[in-house]
Amino acid sequence: MVAKELIETRWKAIVCALLALVLVVVSAATYDLFKSMLSGSGSQVPQFFQQQVQQFLGSYDLYVWGNWFAKNGAEILAVLAAVLGAGLIAGEVSKGTIFFLLGKPISRERVLLTKYAVSACVLLAVTILSSVALLVTAAIIRHPQPIGGVVLSTLLLWLGELFVLGMAQLFSVLFRDVLRPLLLALFITILVAVPGFFPNGGAWSLLSYWSSQAAYLGQAFPGKEFIICLLGAVLPLLLALLLFRKQAY
Amino acid sequence: MSDRERSLTATGSPSLLPANQQAAIDIRDLVVTYGAKRAVDGLTFTVPRGAIFGFLGPNGSGKTTTIKTLLGFRPPDKGSALVFGYDVVRQSLEVRARIGFVSETNSLYDFLTIPQLCAFCRSVSSQWDQQVVDRYLGLFGLPPREKVGRLSKGMKSQLALSLAMGSNPDLLILDEPTAGLDPLARHAFLNTLVSEVAASGKTIFFSSHILSEVEAVATWVAIIREGKLVLCDELDHLKQSRSVVKLTYVDLPKASDIEVLRRLPEVMSLAQEGRSVRLVTRGDVESLTQALRAHPYALREVEVVDLNLEDLFLEYMKESRHGREGTH
């Protein structure tokens, strides 16, 4: 069953991994370019914008974290998680293969958990690959990154993706087409990220826990972040399990 | 087996087959609803072990819903269903371990090759015999390494049957297995079903609305309409107990004569076309034809012909409709 799930998800994972690799390399390699562009532009750039960019380009570590773990990486991997999760059950239902699958002598829990586990592993592989690419690129351009910070941020980012995967899987159990679970999972993901855009709203934004700046910079061990991300990952999965057990087809 | 033991009709008389040990499927007062609609409405019947059981009914009559309930896809609202004595709700895994299922849509994983699909089935089956699958694949002449998505609809049906046999099931449930197949593919499928699967002693439960194919292979039939059982009986017994009597009159028969015929207790239905009258009868056809021949002045010919399943199906459909209208 694991092999079947891997074969089914391979193209989605490969395309997303390639896209993630390009983005992470660009994110990691463009720091010096941006910095030189900003210093060259001088007074042409408005004062307020200059301050913002200066803060962003203040250090390479901050730039890489902000570009990858807080933005591009979180976004693209969330989309991959939603795409993978939305198709897990709804994909089987829409193609009619759910009857072939559930007609076998395996429990629904095993079906759902196997599918979830394969998708979670695919996400972990893509996340680790991206982080390795980040470390290598940063080392090549002589801005070596803190391995501990990268490892902690990678794990947090993966747990964050598991929230998206779990939500998409939950909606995938409830709906019989792939589009609605995908859109709803992305909508919920945006919704839980929105409070972070408001002053002092970080504590209410799940995204701020996935992409903890303090964890990346090695300022503090992200225990609270791990607990919150873990809960965010587990709760939708448990709910999906409960619903799938009772769902009629 | 006595008539009472053999037959379980829409009147709801209980099956006298010895408890669940003898039955492959034992359904009692089953009710399955979709919202407010009762798709299956108080269904009760038994499928004996080793039978080739044709489950008939018009579209939307509840055949697929019954099968979904047996396989645990949809829980019943009331009643019970046992497969080899296992409850389909509480012991669903044990039930499915004994069932090979071929669905109406033959929805297999198109992105897998046949060996990959076999590996998948092996990983989710309690017992798997690849040699049996290979034998069936060879029997159907299926390309052994082909991608499932490249197979024709007929080939997919054959592959689905081969895979269902791989888990060595005691019961094969087929939901409209030949729907959409051309006559040649349908013939090959049914031929294998009878000569290979049934010959190995397995119970086959298959739904269909293609009456000729049911008649060709089934030993037992049940007819369902609007979720209710109309008839359940051994096919041979059913055909022996009902006949078609064709009467040809010298002149156009009088309306009063037709009314007399219609009221005879043996006559289930009557259809008139000019000087010809067609009676579907039950019970002792010999005494009926003798009584009819006792009035030779009006009759030119009396002919008794075997009833085919299509006649029977249509009669029962009419009968149940009239019965329903009569109750209004």
C-alpha cells in the first residue's frame, strides 16, 4: 500500500521539490545582490522603504530565514501539503477507487494513517532536501548557516505543513471532490496566519510558530513552538480519523 | 428441500435454512437510508453456500446499496446482515477477508501496472495466491506487465475478477460486472465465472439488470424493487412452477371469456393481441390446459411454453406495482 501511495504522489512531490529547490537556492543566493542593489540605489528609494529593507538585509541569517522559512518555503510547502492531503480520500472517491480500496480486509484507520504517513514522509523529504540545499548554497557563497537552527526550523516547518496536510485530509474525508478540500485547507491556512500580520498578533498566528525566528537564530529552544505545532498537526488528523471511521460511501 | 425451505418470497416468510452455518449471506429486515429516502426497505433473504445468486432489480432499486452494506461501505439503519455468520458492521474485517469484490465501475488504479496492482492487493489481503491470479490473467489473455490505464473496459473487468480471486475468497460479490461490456467480452467473463469460479465451489452473488446473463449462469435469483424484496427462489424451481400458456382462438374472444380467464386462480397475468391470448400461470398448468381444452369450440390451439427469466421479471415487476397501487 505504501508503494502505491508513493507511485501516486511521486509527480506532485517531484514537481514541488524542484520548485522548492529553485526557490531555496534563489532565496539563499540573492542576499549580496539585493544588498548591492540597495546601496547603489541610494536616495532614489523612499526613506521608509529603505529602513524596512535595511532591517530585512541586516544580516544574512535573518534574510535567509525571512525569505525561506517565513515566506517562500512555508508557502510552497503548504501548497504541496494541501495538494497531497486533498487527494488522499476525495481523490479515491472521485475516481471510484474507494470501493476497490475499502473492499479489502484492512481497517479504515490503517488506510487513512498509511496515506497520511506517506504524505508526511514526502513532505519531510522535500523539506529536508530544501534545507540541505539552503545549507549548501549558503556555504558556497561563504555565509555558513547555523546547522542547529536550520534543523530546528526544518522540523517546525514540517510540523506546520502537517497541520495543512491534516486539514486537507479532514476536508478530503468530508467532500467527494478534490478541489473543495484543497481550497478549504488553503483558506484555513491563510486564516491561521492572518493574526501575525497585525501588531502583537504573532501569538495568535500559527505561522509565527512554524517559522520561529528565535529558533533559527539560536536565541531560544522553541519548546512552546514545538508543542503548539504538534497539537496543530495531530488534532486535524484525529478528527479525520473519527470522521472517516463513520463515513458512508 | 421443500418448497417452503427453498422459497422466500416478498410476503416476508422467514427462511427455514438452518441458521447462519449454512448461509453465505443472511440478511434480516435490512433498512438503509440516504437522507429521508429508504434505498433498502426491510430486506430479508438468504444466499445458500455454493449458489450462483443473481440479484435483480431495475436501476435504483437498492442492489448496489445492499452490496455496499455487505462490504461495510455503508452502515445499515436497521436490521442485520451476516456473511458466513460474521456481522457486516461489527466484524467487517472478517467479512471482507472472505469476500472478493468486483465493482460496477471496475475502478482500478490506472496509474499502476498489473504487477504493481497485484503487489498492492497482496499488501492489503489476508491471504494472497499470485499463482491463481497469474492463471486467470493467462486464461483471459491479459498482457501481464501492462499499465491498467491502457486496458479496455472488458480487460479491466477481467483483471478485477482475477484480482478478486487472488485472495481466495469464499464469496465473490459482483456488482453489475458486465455493465458496458460488448457481447464477446461479456460471454468470456460469464463463461469463466461459471466454468472456473463456480466450479471451485465458491458462492457467487452478483447484481445485474441483464436478465439473459443471470438466466444463463444463476442457480438462485432474488428480485428487488424500490428496496423491497419481490421474490427469492431457486431459478429451476421458479421456472418449473410458472409457465406461459398461449391460446389461439378461432374468432376474436369475447370480453366476458377474457374476464373469466383473468379470474382463474392459476393466472398471474393475461395479455391479449387479437385472437391470441398469452397467460402467465403458476401452479398446476396441466389441469388448467385440460380445463381450457374442454371448451374446444372457441379455441384453435393451446400451447404451453417455458417461462424465461425476462417474462418472470416483468410479471413480478407488474405484480408488485399493481399490489402497491392496490393498497393506495
